[in-house]
Amino acid sequence: MTTAKERVNVGSNDDEPAVSRVPKDLLLVIFIHGFKGTDSTFASFPSRVEHILTETMDNVAVECTVFPAYETKGELNAAVERFADWLTTLTVQKEVAHGGGAGVVKIVLCGHSMGGLLAADTLCALVKSRPDEGASLWPRVIGCIAFDTPYLGLNPFVFKNSATRVVEVADTARTIVSDVLYFMGKSQDSSQAKPNPSLPEIAPAIESESTSKATGWARWAPAAYTVGGAIAAGAAAGAAYWRREDITSGYKWAFDHMKYVGNLWDKEAMGKRLDDLTLLEQQGIVFKMFYVLLPSSPPSFPSPRTFVVLPPRSSPAFPNYIISRNSVASDEVKAHMGMFEPTQNDGYYELGLETARIIREAAARNGMHSTVPI
């Protein structure tokens, strides 16, 4: 990502030298990662947004910057303080380098997941820190865009659907174990004692002439299954253990998310935060929230799914919520974490275009001009 500076020819003919003209305004778009995110959370998304804005805005320098990775532990308030300090320092540096005085740098905060909470709380703190309501806001934040931020908490179905996935994977794993054992010649032996119906049967391995001459897997696998029969049976009985990392990652991620951001349990505080963000629009600060929506997939999921709790349709905040459809992710957590990967989100390119449009809207409210309709 680069700093944009215009070069224009101010002469009346081609023989006169071109001079450098610094654009009137600097538009700084800051991306803030969420829970357990890193500097690479947004991948190439910021560069894409920067390119769109640079091509569609007039006499404006555009920079997209990613807030450096921070530890997602401790209190959220401490993270807010660190981010506010970083933002203040960066604003001073950019204003000095750009010229034009305080307020020349216009800022849009873009937070993913918990990063949206960080952006919201920092913005609200800056607004409250003004000596009076008529005073200008500095740093000059003109917009706050959230990406799947749980302002009203995580959707309870995230936990329920994760449990459903565990059952599905366990059933699949047990079927695979049974099929593998069958094709390796270990079919049921009716002469043996009746086995536990919840476990696949494993007959003793008897090395035949053809087996003894075999090589590779076919040669040693039967003996291995005999020796490890109890282990294989136990694994099939608790098939979830075989893929415990994959199966439990979604549930653990969601639970840890709630544990870290403790105030997500405070319904009153969550509602007030969202109300404050909505009211900021009356002061010219744009607020929008993209939320992932997975389509219904009967019979397991008869209704569309979201990662976050949505406000009621009657809420003043509801019009600020924008759908970001994802029909390729298998569950809400994967859709949430893969928002900025085109291979994991088939709505990725539309998300970039709409994000740029909202930023241009915020810029237009503050005297900056677009070369395309908003």
C-alpha cells in the first residue's frame, strides 16, 4: 500500500515542466483485526480498497493501513487505550508530513470482529473527550465500518451449530472406519461374541498366502489392525477425537471470544454502545456494519445463519446493518474468519466495492469528491 500523490501539468503546453501538487486531503483508512487476528488477517483486502478509492476520488490522497497485531488478552479497555495512543501518534505524523494543519487527515476506522469493538470504543472516547459538543473531533474520524462485529453478542446458534457439526463428523468418521475395515477383509464374524453395536468389529488377522506375498500397506495393515484393534475401536466409538482440532476449533474459538471480551455478556452496555454509534451519524460520522449471512441448508440448517446477533428491525441501528452473503463457508465461524479471503467468501469482491462506496460517502460528507456516483 502506497501514499498517493498527484502529478499534474500546470503549464499551457507540453514544454512546461510538470510540478508536484500534494492533494488537498489525506484519507487514512485503518484496518483493525479481531480476536486472535494478525497483521495478515485482512490479506490483500486493504490494498484492494485503496486501489478502488484512488481510482474513484478526486484530489485526495488515500492510504490504507493495518493496525499492528496486538495481544487479545486482558481487558478490552486496555486495548482501546493502546490503540488510541497509536492513532494519535500516527495522525500527528501524517499531518506533519502532508501539511495543511490539524484535521487535514480524515480517518475511517474499519474493524473486523473484536476490532470493531476497539474502533467503536475508541471513537466514542474521542467524541466524549472534546471540551464541548461544538468542538471539532481530533483525530478527525469520519467513519466507522465494522465487519461482523458482535455489538449485541454472538448468535447462540453458533454454539448449537458447532455441536451439530461434531455429530456429523463423528458419524462420518465412524462410517469411514467401518468401510476401511470391511475393504481390508475384516467383515463381521457371526461365530464370535456379539460386539458392542456402537463399535466397528475387528476380526483377528489371518495371514493368507496372497497376503504374505503382498507389499506395502496391504501387507502390514492387517497385523497393525489386530495389534491396535482396541485403539481403532475406541477411536471409532469416539470418532470426534480423531479430528478433535477441527471439530472443537469453532466452538472453542467462539467461547474464548466471549470470555476475552467480557463485556459482551453485558446486554445493557452492548445496547448503549450501538445506540451511541448510531447517534454519531447525526454528527456526520458514518457508521455501517457488515454481517455474514449463510444461506439455509436443509435439513440440518433450515434457516439462514449469522455469526452475530442482529438488532430488531424496529431498532434505529438496523438500517446500518448490511448483509455480506457467503454461500461457500461450511459454518458461521469459518464464514466470519474467512471474510477477507476470496476462496472462502464468494461475496468478497462485492464486499470490497461496497466498503469503498461507504468510505466515499463518509468522505463526501466532509468535502471530498468522488469521480463516480456514490
